[in-house]
Amino acid sequence: MTESATETLNTAQAHLRAFDALRSGLPGAGLDWLERLRADALGRFKDAGLPSRRLEAWKFTTLAALERAPFAPGPQAGGAPDALPELTETAARITFVDGRFDEGLSEISRPAEGVSVTTMATALANDPGALQGRLSQASDPAGSLWDLNAAFMADGAVIRLADGAALDQPIHLVFLASGTANRACHIRNLILLGTGARAQVVETYGNAADAAGAGFTSAVTDISLAEGAALTHARVQDESLKTVHAARAVVSVAGEAVYAGFALAMGAEVSRQETDLSFAAPDGHARLMGAYLGRGRQLLDHTTRVDHAVPGCTTEELFKGVLDDHAHGVFQGLIRVAPHALHTDARQKSQALLLSDRAAADTKPELEILADDVKCAHGATVGDLDDDALFYLMARGVPEAEARRLLIAGFAGDVIDSFDRGIVGAYLSACVANWQDRGTGDGHA
Amino acid sequence: MSENILEIRNLHATVGGTEILKGLSLTLPAGEVHAMMGPNGSGKSTLSYVLAGREGYEVTAGEVVYKGQDLLALAPDERAQAGIFLAFQYPVEIPGVANSVFLKAAVNAQRRGRGEPELDAMDFLKRAKVELAELEMDQEFLSRPINVGFSGGEKKRNEVFQMAMLEPTLAILDETDSGLDIDALRIVADGVNRLRAPDRSMLVITHYQRLLNHIVPDHIHVLAKGRIVASGGKELALELEANGYAAFTGEKSAA
């Protein structure tokens, strides 16, 4: 104790010191393969350290906040959720506070035929074999945060759908941070869809109503879609402005399966949402979409990597950002097309709306195309609100502030419309409206 | 009642430093429909934007009095709330904003501006359905984003639909006939004619006489080089159709 009083640790050091004390209490403790996975991941993290801006994959996004303070895992604190929009209908709702299951805030009593919804801790206790080989680790040194997550993953949701199973209503996963100072949470979710299965999963990251302290949330969702399966997957990041949020979806798409992912970033001081998708068999489809809505000095980063290693797959990407004040938005999109991945069709588009002279957007499209006979395209725009559109609305009697609000909602709404017009889309729109309601919204603050 | 809705006196306006309107005067009494005709570049669209309050259209001299008040002192939204409606020559496409959301916001902003109670969603929808049917438009149009992917005819019909919903006192139609085939022209013109009323005035801006076969004006004005050079009854349109604008502009006919 005297040591920590005289020395300020960073997040990496705090984790390395905490590991031995925590490991026996982590889910799946005693499982050989998992103990090894955690130890290997920690070893690699120890070598790589936290990602720095010297790495190409992190050139726009700094994790200095993690260097300044010793964020570390700790015991669960309670907390009632802050006022967040609700999905109008759900098949199940699981809530985690500080990364650990909170039964009182959850409702998982209605699993449909062939659908299993449980927690990572329960699944590791009851049926660990089903998870072995399913939990991802970092794929390169730039992903050392994901190794840190693998070493410390505490809980999360495990959703499995049998062949042919289908859910019409979304499953809602809610993750709340209590706001205990310097708390780090490592969340791990797993979604496995059998042949032809269909599901919608929404992850919402928020904070407890009275959350006050700075925190670090790390969340990895491993997803595997069997042949012909279809997943609609939305991640909403609306954490407190003192939070560093780092999330990754690792997706494997089998033949004729469809993954539709949406990442919405509104909260956190620094937010990084990655999607790492690979096609395991021909004729798969990916739709990666997202939006970032930033104010103050927020830094909101969407990074995607799509690997077209097999022929006949399609990728459609659309990301939109609204940035006010000093906010900074980042979109990085890598699409790799292997030499034999013929008939690949990959399109990527990013658009940023700057509401203030001091806001900034960085866009880095990367297309690595090694095959002939493919269609690939990307486009990026950065601009202000359209004066013609603003005048059109005002010429109908809509006051300027309301017209700007409609146009901003419309700019973000456009990508939500492209993604989903059902329950999930309506929820995302409600989240955007919630963001608009609580802000200055027009950059003149 | 012969109250004047609009009085324009010696209006001069510049766009980007170039003077486009050079002393335009016009009086539009209540209940009348006036046509404003003129060749390209005569200032027709500039006049419509000046009246609607578009940024970048600077009035350097003259005045515009609307229902007894100084129109130029009002912001664009205030003008609309006061009952001015501009049907755009090129309606703007706005992805992500549904027609219904936009129009309900406009209707209620205008009602608020006039101190009237707002329409709720049900009443709004009921009225919208009636007007859509009159214009032979499908209801699903309401959920589509504003003008996105619309044909030229659909965009113009949308303008007339908005006009019907907003019930303006002064409607300015800027080349509403451009880009329309004959069927669309008839539907749009019928929509406009249905809105003619003793307390509503219209300024119909057009390059061609053909729209005026459908919307018969009380008066016709010829605009050339930023000024009205001739005014008369509807026979003036026929004269223009036969002889072109050259006789009025003092130039040789370009076509």
C-alpha cells in the first residue's frame, strides 16, 4: 500500500499487478485451456503494452487517458441505470453492472425454441466445451487491448441459436458502469448462430444514474454465423464523458450468411469501436454501418477491417459523423481482397458533418485489392450543413434551430434507415434524439 | 375587398455583387393571380428568392410591403409563418428526413407563429391524406425522405402538396411548369387552381405561356433586365408566344 501511495501507475501496470490476485476469481478459473489463453494473452500484452499513436492503426486516436490513470478491474458496485431509451420489444434483456451480471435488472425467462441466452460465467461453469476455441485474442500487436480483454474478461452474454432457430424480437444486452473511480471492466460476449438461424442483438453501454468517476470499458463480442444465418447487431456506446471505451466485434461469416452491424458512438471521452470481419466461405454478405455524434473534446473512432479471402462476397459500409465543438471523429476502413477472391463487391462510404470550425474528422480508407474481376469503391466527404436544405426548411416556416436539428437527425437517420427500419432502427433513432435533446446541438455554444 | 397583399416599390437587388433587379415595382391585390414572364436571366428567380428571404440576395434599394408590414425585415421562417410560400424551381433533396416529419414541423411552426394550437399526429395525417388524394399521390410518399429519388413531376407535386397543407396568403410559384410532362402539368395546375381564393394571392413565374393555359392569370407582367417592361391582361401571353420577348427587351429574338 505504501508503494501505491508514492507512485502513480498507468493502466497497463495496474492490470499486470492485479492479475495474480484476480485470476482465481475470474470465470472459468481452473479450466486449463482458458487459464492458458489468459496467461498467453497477458504475456503478449506485457510485451506490446498499450497501443500508441506510433502504430499505423492508432495514428489518429490516443489512449493517453489510460497512461495517466491506473484503471484496473475491481469488485462490482451497484447502480440503477441512467435514463436510456428502451427497445419497444425484446426477447430477453441482460444487464451487467461493472461487467458483472445483475439479475435484478435482467429478464431472460422467455427463451424461444432453439435459443439459449446466458452469461459467460454460467456458460463457462456449465458447458465450457462449447466455448473452447470461440474466444478471440489479438491478431497483431496493434490489438494489445484485445489481449488485455482476453486476460481479464469477467463476464458478458452468451447467445446461441440452433440450426433454423429464429427470433423476431431483439435481445438487449445492457452494460452499465457504476462510476467507481478508475474502474476497468472487461466484457466478453459470444454470439453463435447455427445454419439458417436469425437473430437481432443490441448492446448498449451506459452508466449508472449517479456515476461520477472515470472508467475504462473494454468489450469484445465474438460472433460466428453458420451457413445462411443472419444477424442484425447494433452496439450503442453512450458512456459517461469520463470514460475510455474500447470495443471490438470479431465476426466470422459462413456461406450465404449475412452480418449487419451498426456501431453508434455518442458517449465517452475516447471511444474506439472496431469491427474485424472475415468471410469463411463464398457468397457471404456484410453490412457495416455506424454513426458518431461528438461534442466537447470527445474523440470517437470507428475502425473496420474486412477480409475477403473467398470469392463472391459483398461488403457495404456506410459511416456518418456529426461533430460539434472540438470533437474529433475518426473512420478507418480496411478492405482486403485476396488474389482468388473473385467477384468481390465491396463499397465503403464515410461522411462527416462538422458543426463547428474547431471540430475535425479524419478518414482513412484502405483498399488492398489483389484480385481481378472485383468491384470496389470508396468515397468520403466532410462538410457543413447544406445551406440549400436549411433554407428549404426555413422557407416552410421551420425556425433555424429546429431546421438544423431536423437536418442533423436526418443526416444520422439516413444511415439508420439504410441499416434497419424495424425495432432496432427505431431504437437507434431514439438514441440519436436523446443525444440531440441533451446537447447544445448547433456549435455556437 | 381590394386590399393589396404585396407592394413592391423600386426594388434593387444584387447577387454576388451583380445587380439583378433594377427598380422593380409591382402591386398584387388580394385574391388575384399575377403571372411574371421573362427570358432567362431577367431576374425572375432572383425576385422569388428575395421575397422568400434567401441569404446572398441583397436588397440595395426599394421596399417590399406585405400585408402592410416591411417584409424585408423578416427572417425566412417568419415570412413563411406570416403566410408566404415559395414553390421552388428546384426542390431540395434531403436524405434522412421524412416528408411527414418535415411537413408536420412546418405546419406546426406556422401555427405556433400565428398563435394557433398545433395539429396532433392524427389530425395532420387526416389532412395530409385528403390533399395527397387530390394530387393523385400515394400515401407512402409521406414516409419517404424529402424529394430523394423523386422524378421532376413528383417534386413539383410535392411543392403543391406542401402549399395545400400550409394554406399560404401569398404563393410564389417559381417555374413550377419546368420539367413537367402534360399530365403532370394538368395535375399541378389543377392543384394550384383549387387553392385560388378571395384572400389568397399568387405570383406565377414562368418562362413559357403554356402554364397560363391552365392557370389563367388576372394580370401578366413582363420582366426584362431586372425591371417590369410591360403589364397587361392574359392576351399579353399570346402576344409573347407569337412574337417572343424581343419586342419587349429591345433585343433581337434569340430563338
